[in-house]
Amino acid sequence: MDLSISRQGMYDDLYQYIPTVGWMFVPLTQYHGGGDAATFEPLADHLVEYEWALAQYFGAGVAACYRGWRLYDTERTRDVVVKWVSFFKKYRRILISDVIHVRRPDMQVDYDRFLRYYHDCYSLTV
């Protein structure tokens, strides 16, 4: 549920801000309630959800504040973190570009989506 609500918040915030100005919280450990259902620790036990969060934030180009003691607890979780950080570094120019909104997430039907408007993609080099 937290990932879905965060995705809606990201989508809405991208109307006002470029992706790198927006930021969200990723509750690796408990913070202000919510219990175990609102945390990712132990990360190895929640790897699918944790990777979803990393993909969501890095893929949108939105920074996140990771609330917890560590970003990985096993080699497997470390590999997932490296995967998404590498993805962001590779595609940074497009991921931090302007956004064209298409469909807001509602967790009901179809896919949510936004497109990137990359200013330099049609420039010519002489």
C-alpha cells in the first residue's frame, strides 16, 4: 500500500517539480508507527517489495530518503541496490528531464504512466 501511495504522490508532485527536486521516504525500519507492514527490514525477506521501491524511485528520477541503518543486508540485496543505482547513472539525463503526464496511478485498472520530454534528443551536433 505504501508503494502505491508513494507512486501517486510522485506522479502528482511531478506537475510542480522536476524529478530531482521531488523526494519521498522509504521506511527501511519502523518510523512513526505502521509496524512491520510499513517497513522493508529485514531487506532480504522483502526483496521483491524493496526492489519495487528502488525501481520506482530511481526509475522516476526522484530522490528518496532511506530511513534505516543500511541499504542492504545480504549480497543479493546489495546486487539489487547496485542494479538500480547503475540504471539511474546510465539513464540520468533522461530520468531527470521534464515529465509529460499520461495516467495517474489508481491501483485499480490498466497501467499508470508518464513520459519524458528530453530537450536534447533532437539536437544536432556539427
